[in-house]
Amino acid sequence: MLLALENPDFRYVLRGTGPDRVLINDGALTRSFILSPHALVQDWPPRQVSELETAHMQAILDLSPSVVLLGTGQRQQFPSAEVMASCLTRGIGIEVMDNAAAARTFNVLATEGRKVVAAFLIG
């Protein structure tokens, strides 16, 4: 069987996750960040779900997503209703999952050409 490497038409690919890092392209990020297929916002202030406020969501919304993936670290933890509402009241879907699941889902949605933005909490 012939296999061909198909390079994505976007700039950032998530390669893996660990307890204190996320691998993007050829590098590792060890602080919370926001990612779209074409943009990377490093050093996003919140480190854990308990620190996440609606004001933090503006940096995500500025990237004009149709769906937001919120990676909450090693395990899934839901943010406050107000944080969830900051997306939902604008008609933007938000999915909360652990960082490994968020990384896998990001790559699938980005490959499909979806307007996905992922926010990863690393703390």
C-alpha cells in the first residue's frame, strides 16, 4: 500500500501532550495558550479552571471561532456558567475536555477546515 504524507494547509499542528506541556509543531509550550490553525497566543493568563474568568475569553473570541475547545489539563473540569455563556450566547460552541482530547480534536477539526480555536490550561 502506498502512503503519502499530506501536509496540512495550516500553520500549527498539535503533536502531543504531557502533564506540563503541549507539543506544537517542533516545540513545546509549558504555559497556558490559545491556538487556531493560523494563530498562536502564548502566555494566556489562567493556569487552571478556577482562575478562568469571562474576561479571559475575549482573546479566544478575537480569533472568530465557530467552535472553542477548552483543554483543562490532565482531567476534564468545567468552568463557571458565565465562562461557558461567553461563547454560547454568541452562537459559538464550546467543548470542555482534557488537554490530550482537546489536542486530538483540534487536529481533526482543523484538517476539516473548521474555524476552531483551542485554549489549553497548563499550570
